[in-house]
Amino acid sequence: MPLLAVLLLAAGTYAFRIAGPALGHRLTLSDRLRHLLAVAAAVLLVALVATGALTQGHDFAGWARPSGVLVAGLLALRRAPFPVVVVAGAATTAVLRLCGVA
């Protein structure tokens, strides 16, 4: 990627990030809209996790990866330390792949 494109993308990203605090006081949102925006953000994150966990390219990723994500998610819900969550999820996926689970 050309350096100019990287610099333009970096400047655009910085502009979006600074626009919230700089212009936030000029915009009033109803409580219902604030709630809907929070829900929309959560739904978007769940969709990203689902596509990352379940697909590889255009195909199903197999059962090992979703199992590792499930183990990591359950540990995160139980408020396990972050390194434990990451290692347990990766270990689950690795052990299942070693056992021949795709």
C-alpha cells in the first residue's frame, strides 16, 4: 500500500476519533437512541466474533475453532484473567486439532 494511502487513512481515522469529543456537546440524543446505539454496537461485536469463529474464507471453519472460542467466552464471563482466557481458548483449539477434529 502506498505511503500516501496509509497517511490518508491514518488522518481520517484520527479525525473520526477526535470528532466525538470535539462535537459531542452540539448533538443531543434521546435516551432511546442512546440505548439503540449501545445495542447496535453490541450486536456488531457479536457478529464479528461469530464470523471470525465460524468461518474461514467462505467455508465453515470446523468445530475446533468455535469450541476454543466458546471455552474462552465462558472463561471471560466467569471473569478469568485475560492470559488464562487466551491460553485456554488456544489450547482447546490446538488439542481438538491434534485429536483430528477439523
